[in-house]
Amino acid sequence: MTAQVKLMQYRDADCFGATLDHTIVRDLPRDPAIKRILIMKWGGMGDIVISTAIMEDIRLAFPQAELHLNTMPAWQALFAHDPRFSRVWCVSLQQKPGRWRAYRQWLAEVAAMQYDLIIDLQTNDKSRSLLTMLRLMGKAPALLLGNHPRFPYTIHQRQRLPQAHGFQIMQQTLLCAGIPLRTFAPKLHTPPSSVASAGQLLAEHALQHKSFVVFLCGSHACSQTKRWGAKHYAGLVAHYGQQGMRVVLLGGRDETEECLAIASQHPQHVVNLCGQTSLLEVPVICAQAAAIVANDTGTAHLAAATSTPMTVICGPTNPLRVKPLGQQVLALQLDVPCKNCYAKQCSHHSCMQQLTPQRLVPYLAEPKHA
């Protein structure tokens, strides 16, 4: 008989255990000349949501400064009603035709605003290249803060934090600039209109407070190996149905087929809201849920902005680096030899296929009815 593969558990204490260096390279909050700050953060949804905790600490450290955010067009809606920023602007830097035109537009935008401090929370080849060009143009501020100790940053940590969660890498960046760490969960600002529309959607389906569980069962179309699978999620619907709980499916365009496959098997227990919510309506609905079960997907990070217990299923991605923030979040992963492979395609998908609903159930938070 083959031995059963061990199921690993990960919480905040496991994922955020790297020792941070509290050495202050330059105490920026004490500099009265810093009046206008640009924060650069692009990346995927998960990275963006995690960074909102870092943005909150920057806001608290510079209460009198004018704060601007440069992000990607897809995430502009997340910050449309965010009082921390006096300006949120986007330039689509991912397009291939017209790339250099976009670069010139970005450089002109930054140069025109005459920032006193730029904080690069992205710190990849593209952001470094743009800031290098800005310096060569003589238009960069003297204060350039980045996540890694290399050119063109004038303020940075003394050495790179190896193999750490992205949140801790950004925390280390703040520490070297003298910015205190005060925020340890995503900080989103949801407008009343999103709260009202989400509430109306729940009312239309008679979904009362804590009477349902949310499944975030999809992932980006090019990362389907991160999906636990419609068959497994459908099996989990049956588990919650026996407890008198309904299941709400949330997701975007890439998750449509996955959600339909689950809903078609249990129409009496499932409310399929895939594609019917805006980004900021997701945490409003999740806050009303009794529990959340999710893949390693950007939407899980939105859900982590709530206090609802959440179980995140990881396979090809490393929970130590991708787990959403929060004490209420438990990440699970089978200890198979090929875990953390980050492969986009797989012939056996053992990390997910061998994790059956029956094995998952004992680790789920017990939903409590209102």
C-alpha cells in the first residue's frame, strides 16, 4: 500500500519568518523637504493588494505629503476612491506595439510632476530601466527608494532578502528608509456604491449574513495548474450542502467555464456570481461569508482584506511566497516531490489531483451560522 502524501499547513508565522534588518540607511520621515511622493506598483492583483498594507505605512509616515500612485490600468479601479492618494495615474507599459511611445509618456509624466521621493515597490528590470533613463535625463529626484540594493536607487536595503515573501521584501524597504511598520493586512478603501451594489446582489439571492461559503475556484487563464479543479470543488459543495450552507462562486472572465462546471452539478446549493461583481465588491461579499476556499489566485488576496476564515489551496506555487496576508488565512499544500515547480502545464497535476475533498475537509474552518 502506498503511503499517503503529507499535507502541509502554512500560516503567517510560517511565511513571514525572515529576520528583517532594522538598520536605517536614511530617516526619510524626518526630511521636511519631502512634499510630493510617487509610489510605483504594477504587477498582478495579488501583489497589488498585498502592497496596500505597505502604502498605508507610507501614508502614515508622511501625513502632510502629497501621495501619487502609478499602477497598471487594470488596477486603477481599486484606488479610484482611495483618500490616501491625491492622484492615481496609469500608462500601459505592457503593450508591444508602441512600447517606446509608452515609455516616453511615462518619463514625461514623472519629470513633469517633480517628485521629491520615488518609492519603487515593483523593482524589476522595467522599473529600474525607466528610473535609470530618468536619472540620465537629469529629471530624477535625489531620493529613489527601491526593493533591491542596486542602481539606480539612492536608498535601499543593505542586502537583498533571499527567498522571502513579497510583503517582507517591501517591509524591509520601508525599514531602511526609517518608515515604521504598522500595517499587517491589506488596506482597501471601498466606496459606499460598491457596498450597496454588493448588498443588493446578496439580497437578490437571499444570501444572509454567514449563511453561505465563498469559493474562489479559478485563476488566470495562463496559470491553470494553480486550479484545484471543478470536480474537487463540486465535491466540496456537497460537504457544505449537508450543513445547510449555500456556496457562492466568485471570479472573472477567465473563471467562467470553471464556475459553470461546478454550478451545473449542484444547482440547488450553488449561486454562481462569476463575472457579476466588480473588484471592490468581492471583499464586501466575502466579509458576509462564513468561510472562503480559494486557489492561489489574485482574488484570494482581495478576500484576505476581510476577517472571514479562508483556506488557500497551493500546488505548483510556494505558500511561503504566495500566501495572502492574515492570521485568518491557512494555506495547504501536498508534500509531493514536484511541489513549487511553477509549471504552466503538467501531464499529471499530482499536487492537486491527489488532494481530494475528503482530505481537505478536516482543515476547513467550521462555518458558524449567524
